[in-house]
Amino acid sequence: MNVKPRKAKFGIGQIVKHRKYPFRGIIYDVDPVFANTDEWWLAIPEEVRPRKDQPFYHLYAENADTEYVAYVSEQNLLPDTSGDPVRHPQVEEMFTRADDGGYRVKTVRLN
């Protein structure tokens, strides 16, 4: 059976937070379906393991203590409406902060 990928609910540059765990981040890439290793997927406890047939998001993530990169299923994300900037150090390499508090991908100028 071939499952058609769903359209991603969140977009690149959007700030999201985890539904269950205390972290948030900015999306910098989206996979239409799970595209990580089986080892990674199996390391998640079965009772909270997400389905593979949904978008997965790459985040520049942060919690109260640190910044890191996260890979999170769509079912576990919610929009972050706090308006607070994301402090992850890689954010400014890829994004600029817009006047509305959101983030836009930096444009690349070719000489």
C-alpha cells in the first residue's frame, strides 16, 4: 500500500513548540515523511513513537538549558505564539527576524 504524504502543516521559518516536552524551535527543513534511521525511530518508547507517514521537521531547538537540533513529527508540534526570539546560534546564519517577530529565510546575493 502506497501512502500519499500529507501537506506539511508548518513552514520553514515558523516557530513551533513540542506538544509534550518543554522545548521550542524554528523549522529549517521539512521531510514529507519520516526520513531518519530506524535506530533513531526505535529508540523512542513505543507508547509515544510517532507514525512515519507524516511530515517530520528539522528544528533549531532550545529548552531552558541548551540549544540543539531536533527532528520532530508533525503530530508532536504546535505553533509557538510567544513572540520570543529563538536563541539558537545557527538561526542568524539562515534567517532574518521580520518586523512581525517571525523569521524569513535570508536571500543569497550572487555577484
